[in-house]
Amino acid sequence: MAVITARFAGLNLVANDFDATVGFYRLLGVDIPEDKIWRTASGPHHSEGVPMGESAELEIDSSALACVYNGGYREAPRLPGSVLSFALPTRDAVDALYGQILAAGHLTRQQPFDAFWGARYAVVADPDGRDVGLMSPSDPSRRSAPPDL
């Protein structure tokens, strides 16, 4: 039997408030053109696929590790847990975008902090409560051992 390999092609988010969710991801810099949104008399229902950069990664963490880097997960774990990740160019950019997201009325799950893997990291919630991570590049000089799990 031939081995069939699947290629990760994207993520489909189901939104309780479509326009609020589109607005949130636009705030993160995702270009969702209005002409790519399918609207009917009953409201918006779907956005066409939006390219998300040249590459994306799939990462899997244990619940124990998620409790280390996401204070919001510690307080209110969600199973199955997931974090949508957005890369920012600098440590200061993490803090700045985090502030803009909170000023726009969105909720925090984890304030920006210097993570043990060497990056500046924060977690916010999208309008449907999904965790969205904001991360700077990792600086090897700022790495430390992770806590015992």
C-alpha cells in the first residue's frame, strides 16, 4: 500500500461574530480584502483563503508546558488547547501590538514576558476566545532552562 502524505494547507476558524473576528485578525496585520468576503442578506458567512506568509509551522505542546507559558491557560485550560502563532520582528513590537489589541477591547490571556526560549511572548484572545500568541524572534543570549514540569 502506498504511503499518502498530507500537506498542511491552512486553518479554518469558525467565528461566532464574523465581522469582529475579521477585524481582530486585520488588527494583527492579516490582509482580508472585503471583496473576498461572501455576504448574503443574512450577513457574512465566509472569507476566501488568505495566504499567511511563505511558511507556517505546526507545533504541539503538552498541557503542562502550556501552563508554563500561558497564564490564561493555567487559569482556564481549554481542551483541546491551541494557540495561533503570529511572529513579530522585535521584542518591542510584541509589547506595542499587545497594547493595540487591548486598546481595541480584546482580552489578554498572558501579558508580554521574556520566555525561557529567548523570545518576547504574549497571548491574547480573539473574539471567540481562541488563544493567539505574539512572539518576537528568539534571542539565544536570553534563553534559560525551562521549569521542571
